[in-house]
Amino acid sequence: MTIENISVNKSFGGWNKQYTHHSEALNCKMRFAIYLPPQASNGQKVPVLYWLSGLTCTDENFMHKAGAQALAAELGIAIVAPDTSPRGEGVADDAGYDLGQGAGFYVNATQAPWNRHYQMYDYVVDELPKLIESMFPVSDKRSIAGHSMGGHGALVIAMRNAEAYQSVSAFSPISNPVNCPWGKKAFTAYLGRDTNAWQDYDASLLMRKASVFVPALVDQGEGDNFLGEQLKPEVLQAAAKVSGYPLTLNLHEGYDHSYFFISSFIEQHLRFHAAHLRD
Amino acid sequence: MTIENISVNKSFGGWNKQYTHHSEALNCKMRFAIYLPPQASNGQKVPVLYWLSGLTCTDENFMHKAGAQALAAELGIAIVAPDTSPRGEGVADDAGYDLGQGAGFYVNATQAPWNRHYQMYDYVVDELPKLIESMFPVSDKRSIAGHSMGGHGALVIAMRNAEAYQSVSAFSPISNPVNCPWGKKAFTAYLGRDTNAWQDYDASLLMRKASVFVPALVDQGEGDNFLGEQLKPEVLQAAAKVSGYPLTLNLHEGYDHSYFFISSFIEQHLRFHAAHLRD
């Protein structure tokens, strides 16, 4: 494993960095961002919050816009933000913003032409944490969070790997992708028309049948244009009731789907994760 | 005066908005952003911090990346961010990032072709505050701040209009533009070769001869690539010593010229302005 540092910015006493590396899982060059809080410069191994971004985003959006570093520095948490899909000239793409590059949906694609590179589930679950834990002064305590498509990814990954994550949180997640336009389009392309192959990538279906729990926090703006058609947090909440899943869902009047919403409540998410990463 | 609202995002209980309007001073359509804290929705008239951005920026960079809304909401301060130059197809431009659109330098241009639109000094000093104070629930208490080219603008505007501003602050300002490459290039183009016309746009020259004071705070990263050649805070500090100007200059090891630096210390700037806006 080799990684190449491509940017360094001091931030709240810690360091915001970007790296590129060759991903085995994705079969292409990938970029990720990491925020290392000041505690990591003092010989301390810090826990890691993985952040999965939404459609059209890269590793940069969260690090530039969420205002998370202030709290990560205070709480001593590293943040790792991968890109949202494989990228590059040889990587399959689509004209839509909601399929292909920038829209990997955190699944392992089984259908051509996507299956050659689009293995974001394996990348986020296995390859990236292994790389982070071998290259940086971090502990093996992990939490995971995300926004929209990334909220879907975070919930699915935490529920399918409950032993690997202390907590999970999401802003405005695509909560029931098998039953919304974004999810149906992406899953049909990446996983095929047989909807049986979709089930393990749907947060609501997973939550309904869960028996091992990861503490979960979801925040959703009531002024979000995508709420009714694409996000469906009420389906997630109903699923949590069935299984007794420890889900806290907060609705917020007037807030939309943007980083203005995320930044307004990121402090609560970081404090939630910090409490579980300390356990 | 008419203004058109083009975006609304709830943020920390307040509202982040963008507007367009026809500027008389600049003779073109302009866009600005305003953050209205929650107090402004409760019938309270809030004071205003004007933020002037740096080269290549628009009204959006500060609102998206500085993380200022959390504190503005807590302290009850509105923030107004104008664009950094006139814009549009009919507006003179240059191939360089440091002249023309995105690089207005907050001066009133006297030289063709720039003088037709580039009157950013008048826009920021007169037209914009008049518009803001007539259209929004704000008081007439103002402070001003900025970054790099905008730090230069904020210092110059505050010193030349000491009665109009309670306080001024800057991150990494171009402190002595008559004596650095960015300043010489822009002032030659906008103001002509006679350097006598440059004097009233140089923060260090103004500070050296000042007799009326606006409390001033400057933060500068020591890892800033532009520090030695373009920014020269030591010239500003020497000028403050001559006139006894109330300038606090803080140097920060390792920080660079980016918004990662600004976001790390924006809280201190907002608290500084809040203390003076309360007076």
C-alpha cells in the first residue's frame, strides 16, 4: 500500500490532508481526505469517523462546508471522507448526475459495465479502513456517517457490519432506496433487474429485520425538496419500531437538503459519535 | 431600489440568502449574500458585519466555508458578503486571476476600460449599506472584515470612513499594496501609473497617518505562501506603532492562506466585532 499526499492545511490545531492511492477494490486511482485532530500529533491514537458524501460530491465537500473540524479537534476524532465513486477516464459513467461517477451508491456492482470499477461497498468496508489504520495514528474504533446517498451508505454499512462500528448517523438519508427513483435507477444499473439483489442495500429493510444494533442518529430537514419522493425517513422509523432498533430521528422545520443544514447540526452528530467511541 | 431573491437556506436557526440587484455604482447586475440570524426574525434590528472576499471569490465562498453562521446566530449579527468585482459579459476582464472580474480590489477605477464598471469602493461604502439598511431588519451599526484582497479592502474602507464602522478585522490582508506585485498590477490598471493616486488605497500608509481610530484585529498564518511577497503584515504593524493605532496582529504557526485558516479563527473575529457592535 502506498499513498501520495496532495494537500495539507492546518485546521483548528490539526491537519486537513488529501491523499491519492491505487484502490484494489475499485481498480483505479482514488482520492480521500482526512482530518487529523491535534491529539493525533501528540502520539495519541484517535478514533475515526468515516463520512460518506452524497450525489455529485467528492472527498472535499464535507471538509470544506460542514464546519466539523472545530468539534473533531475538541473531541479528538479523526474524520475520513472518501470520494463518492470510482473516477477517471477508463471508468464507466452516465450523463445523469445520479448514476456513474459521483454516484456510486456504496454498493458492489454486479452488472456490466459497472462491475469493473464500482465496488464502493468493499472499498469503504474493507480497503479504506485497513489503509487508514496502517498509515495514520488512529485506533481501530470506528463510526460512520453520511448525507443523502451517503446517509444510505452509512446506515447500510453499519447495519451489515455491526461489530465494526460504534455508532452511525445520517443527514437526510435515502432511507428506502428500493422504493424511490434515485435508488431504483442506481440499483437497476449496478445490481440488475432482480430486486432480490437490492435487499441488502436498503437501510429500512435491514433495520426491520436487525437483531444486532448500532446506535443510530438521523436528522432530516422538513423543508427538504427530496423528502417525500426520495428520502422517506418515515419508512426507516417504522422499521426501527418493528425491530426495536435504537434509532433517534429528529425532524427540523424549514431546513433543506444542503450543507447549510448539515453544518447547523454537525456538532450534535460529532458529540453523539464521541460518546460511543469512548465506550 | 429593487432586489431579487435567488436562494434561501435555513442555517443555525437563521437564514442564508442570496439576492441580485442592479448596482448604480457598478453599472451592472450584482449578487450578494446575507446571513440573517434568528434574532432578525423576531423583530429585532441586528447589527451588520460586512465581509469582503479575496481574489477569485464570489459572495458564496465565505458563506459556504468559513463556518461563521454558528457564531453570528449566537451573537445576533447579520453578515453581508458582496461579490469581489462587477461581473457580466459587458464588463471588462483580464486573463489573469488577479485583475478584472473577481479582482476588483475595492477601489474606484479611474482608467479605461475599467472605470466604466469597477467602482467597488463606492459600492461597498455607500450603495450596498444603504440597500441593506433599507431592505432588511438591521440597525445602522456596522463592522467590516475581509480576507487577503478583502482584508485590504476592509482596512482601507474602515480607516477612510471611521465614523461608519465600529470595528475592522482581516485575515491575511494585502497590507501594503503599493509595494507588492498584486497591488502594483491592480493599481496600475485601475488607477494609472501615477502612484500618488494609490496612496489612499494602502492600509499601511493610511494607518501610519491615522488620527481617528477603528479598533482593528488582524490574523495571519505563518505558513502562508503569500506572506513575504504579497501580504507584509510587518509593514502594517510598523505603521500602527507610528500612529498609535489600536491594531492587534496575531501570527499563527503553520496556518496557510485558505479557508481552513479562516474557519479556525473566525469565532474570535466575530466575538471581537460583537463586543464593539454592542458599544
